[in-house]
Amino acid sequence: MGQSLTKNYIHIIFGTKNNFPFIKFPVESELHSYIGGICRELECTPIKVGGYTDHVHIVCLLSKKIALMKLIEEVKSHSSKWMKTKGEFLKKFYWQDGYGAFSVNPSEIDKVVAYIENQHEHHRKRSFKEEYLAFLKKYKVDYDERYIWE
């Protein structure tokens, strides 16, 4: 086969250090746009970036030119540095060490986008921890909860 063809939709989720609610208006939408820009620069087409005060969701089309781990490393590093420039309160901003990344069936993209768009409503009833553990269960990921929130 002479050509390398891929189409890998990825749903990435990660939180702030100690689940601290740093991501608030007006910086929230700017952060989501900034993260989308980082994804574009790395040729990982962003489909939707959103989240809540203590975490972010990214759905993107993973480029065949970059490893998932490298994408996440770049997004976290650059967005963390950027956040620290947005005010005195945000100088202590950090992302947690880990992340979750889940493949998305192309036929389910609209459903995942709607889910991300509805984060504020969703988190009136469910914490990020509950949400994240539900994702791990849905995708049958083995984990030790003692190490998830570090």
C-alpha cells in the first residue's frame, strides 16, 4: 500500500491539579479556543473543546504525524503557560499529571460534541470525578483510583 490513511477521532479528558476550579468566565472560552489552536498547529483537527471549571474535554482528529502522548504533552504544556499569563489568581494554575483518551466511532461524533457542549448543565448533577470514573467504566479501563487524582 503506497499511502498511509488514517481517521482516528479521539476524546481526551484531563483535569486541573487537585481538581481546583480555575477555569471560569471569562478565561474559559479563551482557553478552549487556545487549546483548539494548539491542536490545529499540530495538525490534529479540533472538533470540539469544552469542559467545566476543573477539567477539559477535547475531541479531535488525531494526525498521523504525532503520537497521542505528544499531542497531550504539547496541549497541557502550552495551555498551562498561557493560563498563568491571564491573571494573578491563575499564576498557580497546573494540569493534573494524567489524562484519559478514548477512541470515538465516527458515527458518534455528534453525540460526543453535544455532550461536551452541555458540560455546565451536566455538572450541576455530577462531579468531574463521577464523570471520569463513568468513562473508565464505559470503556472498561483497568485503574487504581488511588493514582487517578494525583
